Amino acid sequence: MEDIAATAGVTRQTVYAHFPSRDALIAGLVESAAAEYAGLLDEAGLDTAPPADALARFLDAGWRFLDRYPLLLNPAATRVPRPDSDPHDVVPPRLERLIRRGQRTGDFDPSLPAAWLAAAVLGLHHTAAAQVAAGHLATHEAAALCLESTLRLCTGKASH
């Protein structure tokens, strides 16, 4: 808290006046980041773009979010306290809705449940991000592999 106060140019007491504990400060930061991520998803036009394009936009929003908050790729971030508006509660239903729409329009394979596909897509995205964090892939490589894998998973065919 002392380092944060010094970086912000305020006293430690000022920080504590707004955030009674380190956990409250971190939860506030995560909540603010979650709102920003929701905004990126809103801007992506997930409900109006063709399903495959919307899926690419969904993944791109995730990459832009991780580019802005690279510390979320740190394994220690899993120990961060979760705020009331946790993106883990908001993002999967939006992705599932997108996948259902793609299944209804015939763009995505309807043989697997949308909830399963959404969980798998998020798992692919997390795995790709972990590969970036470990230094095994550059972000653009991981993003391309994640998109190709996601499209194969959801459509049942390669994009090439």
C-alpha cells in the first residue's frame, strides 16, 4: 500500500481512506478492469456481426484486454480476490449466446452444447495466453492459433 501511495503521489492514509485493505484495493482494480472488458465486448458487436466474425471479435477483445492488463497473465493473478462483478460470471454467458446464435444460423456445429463450446473456447484462450506468458509464443502467433482452433471447434471444419 505504501508503494501504491508513493506511485500515486498521495499518502498511505489517503489510499486507506478509499480502500480499507490491500484486498479491497485489488478487488477495486479488478472490478474496474472487468467493466472495461465488458465495454470491449459491447463494442465488438457480438450480437449483430456474422457469428464467425463475432467470435473473432470476441477473441480479439480478450487479447486487447490482456495487452492492457498483462499482469493478469501472471500465475499469481489467480490468487487475486474476485469482486462482485467478476468477468468470469459475465463473459461465458455472452460467448454462449453468440455460439447459440451461430448454431441457429447454421454457422456453427449444433451437435455439441453451446455451454460446452463456450467453456472450451475460453479454455483455448486461457491456454494461448499461458503460452504467451511462458514465452513460448508471441501474442500474434497465439491469437492466430487460438482463432483457428476456436473456428475449427465451433464450425467442425478448418478455416482454410
